[in-house]
Amino acid sequence: MSSALNINVAVPQEGFADELKPGTTLLNGQYTIESFLKVGGFGMTYLARDSLDRIVVVKECFPGSLCSREKDNVRPRSRAHQEDFRSVVRLFVQEARRLASVRHPNIVGVHQVFEDNETAYMALDFIEGDDLLDIIGDDGFALPPSQISAMLAKLLDAIGHVHEHALLHRDISPDNILLDRSGEPVLIDFGAAREQASKKSRVLSALHVVKDGYSPHEFYISDGPQAPCSDLYSLGATFCHLITGEAPPNSQMRLAAVAEKKDDPYVPLAGRLTGYDPAFLAAVDKAMNLFPSERPQSAKEWLDLIAGDTAQAAPCARARNSDITVVRTISRLVAETNEAVLAACQQEEERKKAMETAPPEEEVKKPYFSWQLEEDWLLGQEEEDEACELAGNNAEDDPDASESLTGMDGTEAAAAAGTTPPPADVPAQAARDLAGAPDGTPDPDAEPKAPKPPPRSLLGRFGRNLRAVLRA
């Protein structure tokens, strides 16, 4: 945002086709254009007089690549540019209002923001004086080290105030710092709207202005991360130019040299200049660091470095080192986790391949009950059942054979029938009961017997069938 300008700037003899002509009035005659001052990527700047007959600077929102003038009105160049042009106008107004809320003796003041001629304008303080670029180019004039040191301290306080309002200047350079007639530095031409507009479209990105030698490398990246230390790099480059008389090397060129493992083209100020406090020069060198994390992170930290108050600056450095350590630790953990996951995936693939090539395993049927594992018991039961069944069948076919069993004791009868003999300790009466009475009639003195079980042959068949089912 153009601000107050040097009244000594020479006005071109031949005007631009799109500029407002002297005598043009704005806001119903409240401002009258007196002369054209300069043109930039986002607008034109004029010297004007207000209704109270005060000289002011008026900046007009006029992005030349998107619009043109029809008489006094500003119109988009085509239907395709209409939306982009309106976006720039909205951002211009937003920038002016935000700047109006920042009041500081070393920051240009905003009088009024208004719309006219289908675009937007802002009226700013007129600062009578020269900018630093003019002072640097004047071979017969040089600022003493004491004045340069005092200027830097005041500008750091002003920039710190801007940052406290969550704003960034984004366009600090020698031509945007004026020295008024009393020698006070004034910061002008904020570039906040430019960075925001660059995010809207590729057309607006073309309006994003960087200044070689003064813009940090992150300003060259579309939507790159920007922070207060970005403004501090630009301020360091400005004072490096003011101190040495030479503009510092382009940050992109410096970054390329470092990437190729060559020497940084920037030559530090500390140790090669006299008349300045070493801490002052070292602080400027630190602000000129290529990497944002290595610069002062705030205007106050820079002021502490100049004052030699390393106790105040050290916590900031420790915090940055801590952040770097955390990032490295997280990166290492992520790498180790990725390696473990890849190894597990490889093992799973190898297992699947081995299963595909290996012959299928024969399924082994497990028994339902633990006693089924006793094969000897199963065989013994089968043999006993078969013998009982055979004896039963023979008794049915040969009645004489069953009669021959009478008269035998329990052991002999069981042996003849092929059944298991009763134990030796069973009483004789129990043995007779097992063998039956000699004449086949019940013994009246005997105790009542339990119901006779089914024939052994049926139990044998049932047992074999059950075991066959269980084995299947």
C-alpha cells in the first residue's frame, strides 16, 4: 500500500493515459488531485489537497493488468478480469482499514478510506522528506553510525507494533522508509494486501511483488510460510545497504549457492566495519540469515541482541533448538515405524507364498472325548461284544448248549459262554443268581432281582455303531 511519498519526486512531463488529471475531484470535492507521483503494481499515487487545504497523499486502487480507465471510472479490462478486479478492490479497502488501526509515530497515518470512480482510495499523511534510497544514492551525503543505530531502534519498535496487531509489512525496502525534516524515520507502503491477493488466482499472483536483495527467499514461493522474521530479513537487508552503500545479494542466489555447497555470497558486516558496535553489526548479520529459524523471531529479540542482553535472547534460541530436536525425534520415530511396518509386510508376503507352494496338510480328526484316546479299551470292548453276540446267537440256535450251562458254577458257565467271569470275591448266592437256578425257576428265598438288561448282542451292536459314528 503506497503511503506518504517524497514531495521532491520528479513528476514526468508526459502523463500516463490512465492517470487522473490535475484538478480531478474525489468524494464530492473533498479531495482535489494536484499531481501524479508514481505507479505500482496495485495502484497510482497522487499529491492532493483536502477540503481543509491540507496537502495529503492519495492512493488509488488501480491494478493496471486487470483494469483500464474510461474517463474517470475504473473498469475491468474484460469480463474474465471482473472477479479478480473486485477481489483486489476489497483487499485494498481491508488493508487500509487495518493500517488505520495501527498508530505509531514512525508509521504513516491513514486519514480516510473511501470508494469513488468504481474503485477505492485512501488518504494518507504527507511526509515531507527523502527516502533512504535517495539518501544512499547521494554521493555527497552519508548518515553517521550513531544516527543509523538510532533509526534502526525506532523502526524495530514500529515493526514490533505492527506485528503485535497480527500484521506483516512484507515490503520493507529503502524506498519505503522516509526521513522527515526532523530526521525521524517513517515506514510507508505496506504490502499486506499483495500477499493476500496472490492467493486468489494466478492472475493476482502476477501482482505479487518481490524486491531482489530485500525480500527473503520465502517471499518468492507462492503461498510460502511468512512470519515476523520475514519482515526482519527485509529490514536487515535495508540497513545492510544503508551501512555499506551496496545492496545485499539476492536471497535466491544465496540459497542456490548454499544448496550447491558453495560459500554464501553475503559477507557478514561484523569484523569488517569500524565505527559501529560489534553487537549491532552481529544482530544485522543474524537478521540476514537465510533460514527463518536462525533469525531473530521478533523485533524485541533483535533489540535485545543490540543491547547485548543475551539472557533475554537465549530463551528464544533454546526454544528454536528445542523445536528442531522435537522435529528430528518425530522424524526418527516415523522412519523406525515405517521400517517395522515394511518388515512385517514382507514377512506376511513370504508366509503367504510358502503356504501356496507347500502341499496341503491331511486333516486329523480329533476325538470328542478323552476316553476315546484309549485304543486298548476300545479294542477290548469290541472283542467282548463280539464274543457275547456269538454266544447269544449259538444259544438261540442250540437249546442243548444253553442247558449244558446249567450245573456249572459261575466261572465255568461264563467261560463256556465266552463272557467275563465274575470276580472271585463275589458271594456264591450272587454267583448262582448270575448263572440262574438249575431248573430255571426262581428261588423263593432269593432277593428280588433288578430288571433283566437287553441281550448282550444288541448292546454290542449299539456300541459298535456308536464308536463308528464317533470315529467318523
